[in-house]
Amino acid sequence: MTPSGTFGPALFTDLYQLTMMQGYFASGLHTQDATFDLSFRRAPYRGGYAVWAGLEPALEYLSGLQFGEADLAYLDGLGLFRPDFLAALRGWRFTARVTAFPEGSVVFAHEPLLTVRGPLWEAQLVETALLNVLNFQTLIATKAARCLHAAQSGAHGGEVVEFGARRAQGPDGALGAARAAVIGGASGTSNVEAAARYGLRVTGTHAHAWVESFPDELSAFRAYAALYPDATTLLLDTFDTLRSGLPNALTVSRELRSAGHELRGVRLDSGDLAYLSAQVRAALDGAGFPDVRIVASNDLSEFVIQSVIQGGGRVDVYGIGTQLVTGGGDGGGALGGVYKLVALGGQDRMKLTGD
């Protein structure tokens, strides 16, 4: 399928928001003063809190919200909307007042995290987009905070970076996840566009394919270090972490030092991360390279990080991909945020449930 026009953000909504908007308009209710609260019912990951994120892009969406000619033509073609309603949308702008917690706040179930107060029809329209942005980014920020808490629970501390673009739910999901991960405590991202767009620290190493493209591992390491003498992190596990990758990394580290540079780090991407990182740390320290950092990756989560630390691991940086950008894990997958009418025309409103 190919796009049939250039559409604006106003169509990023569910159909029933628009049919209700027209209903309010036709019934003369659209200008009533309404208040909606956004909250969530249960904290993700069977935890007790969430980290609030997504407010800035949500406000950007609201500030640019309007119906363009392509939007109106599409709605007209659906055969659902009256000419007078579409005419009213032509000059429509979002005017409601929005109050919310600052991003990065620790928040809890059932408390209003964001409140929209203004004319009923416009406060109704924005429900879908607000929940989409804020549910997702809050989920990812919470996951990042949990991973960072795990990383810092050991005696040596640790940091978290976001490595998950290739596993995210599309380009928009990858960008939003990188942003939210940093709000939740990640120190950087491998996603170059996200770093450029949001002013984040960009970080990365090299892939196994780099090593496999050279006649041998040492040649690959030397070539990379020659290109980036002050920013080299070497991936150790293409062949054998302790018998090949580590000795070759030590060789390159000595060569860099003799030329006035220092190896920045080494990365482990497979195997027993606790055992391997402890062995690599001991070898680096014994060879006089205590400042070389150990990066670990490979389907990490807060639970894997905890197991690495409990197993005596010595990881400095955890590169987290799939589990972070998808919000995966027990009790994750989605934040059940809701957007409910709580006042209309000066009178309180409440939705009751049989549950």
C-alpha cells in the first residue's frame, strides 16, 4: 500500500474520537469545559512504580495539531462527516490547558499524571495520541530504570546504554525508545538519529562481521584501533574470548599505549558473562590496563544483570537491546494507561466498572 496524500497529526487517532467530536458538535456540547485525566492502573513489570516519560513529544504533537486540506478531504470521502463539521475543523486548533508531572518523575498507579482541561471536543480528540506516546515511553523509561538499578547494585557499579534499534517496533519506536531509555537512566544510545535528534550521547563498538572480514582477528583489531585510536572498544568473542580475543586485545592495547593512546574498552557478546568478565578484568588489571572498560551485551535484562553480578561478574557497561526497546519481561509489554473524563461543565464525572 502506498500513501494517498500528505496527512497531518490530526488523523493519528481512532475513528471513534472523530465520530464523537462530530456528535458533540451536532449536539451543541463541543464547547463545554471538560477535564480528562491520564493515569495507569498497574505498575509495569509487577513493580511498584513507573518513570514518567514522553511529555515533550506529546506537547509537540498538541502544539502542531490542526486539520490540513488532505486530512479534510480524506474525512469527507468516508461519508461519515457533515459539511458543517468539516468546515469547523478547517480552522480548529488545540487550545486546552495541559498540566503534568515533569519527565523523569517516579509515578504510581491511579494518580493523574497528565490532565487536559478545555473544550470537550478537542480534549476528546487527543486521547489516542497521548496514550500512544506516553504509555510507550513511560514503559521504556521504567525498564531502563530497573536495568540501571540492577547494574548499580553490585560493589563496582555499572551503567546502561541502549543498543536496541534493530529490534524496536519500527523507526518511530526505535527513536522513542532511545529517548525514553535515557530519561530512565541510560547513559547513551547506539542509534545515531536518536542521538542527533535528542542531543544524546552516541556510543558503539564493532560487529563480528568486522573481525570476519580480515585475514585474522589481530589484523582486524589493529585496523580498527588505527582508525579510532582514542575511541576503540574491541569485540572479543568472534572466535574464542579468552584464548584469542583477550590476548589479541592486550596486544593492541600495548601498541596503542606505546603510540600515546589508550584502549577504551572490550565487549563480551556471548557465553557466561559473569565468568568471562571476571577473567577479562583480572587479565586487564594484571597487564596494567585497569581503566579499560568491559561492555556486555546479548539479550540482557535487569534479571540477567543481577545474575551476572551475583556470579562475580565485573561488567562496567551493559548494552541492552531487545528487552529494553520492546519493554519486554514479566509484566511488561505495554503500560495500561487510560484517559478518562473526570469533569464536565463544572460537575464531576466517573466511569464505574463491574470489575
